[in-house]
Amino acid sequence: MGTGKLREGEMEELTMNQVAVTVERMAAAAEALEKALLRMESEQEAMVTRIVAAIDERYAGEVKAEGEAGELRARLEQAERENREVKAQAAYAARKTLSPLVSGLLTKQGVAEGEVQLEACALDKALASLSLEQRIAVKSEMARAGMIE
């Protein structure tokens, strides 16, 4: 029976190590996604600016009649509409959420999923069973999600 307890403890430690590695990987992946999203957003803004500049440059000399000016306005409005759509998509993609692992951990400790701000002592108590590295990873993910400051 003693051997079973030892193996169970070893399995628990192995599971916690795997959880720690997973949390670290998720934190790194979330950070990489955030950087990629920021890069994509700036690239899209630059592209829209170049398109608008190209339209302005191409048609600036050709706009002679009212009909041509109306067409240019329509194209500009279309470019602005597309720009708003791209920004809306980027804002939606930048939405910050917690991983299921962190949400599950907080739920186990009695912290409601919809709570936006947590008290420091309640959070420390909820994370007391984790190692220092795991607590840091969980807190950094929660800070990115706007749950703590």
C-alpha cells in the first residue's frame, strides 16, 4: 500500500509539472498572438493608408467633372468603410480571455468567472497550492485579460 501512495504522489507531481509547462506555453503563445495581432493591425492600417494615397494620387489629376468627383467620393467612402471593418475585426480578435485551465482553477477556488477584479488576498489564497512559477504565469495571464492590475 505504501508503494501505491508513493506512485500517486509522483503522479501528482508529474501532473503539476505538466500543468506548469502547459501554462507557460499558453502564456508564451498568448503573448506571441498579441504581438502578431498588433503587427497585423499596423500592417492593415498602413495598407489602407497606401490604398487611399494611391487613389488620391491616381485620380487627383483626372477629376474634372462632377460625375468623376462623385465616383472618387464613393471609392473613398468604400475604402473608409473597409478600414472600419478591418479595425472592428482587429478589435474583436484582440479580445482577451483566460484559458480554460486558469478559469477552471479559479472556479475550483470559488472565484466567479464573471468577476473582473479580484482582491489580492483572495487571489493569493486561490493560487497557494501552485509553485512560484505557476503563480507568476497565472497572474500574468490574468493581468493580460484585465482581471488584475
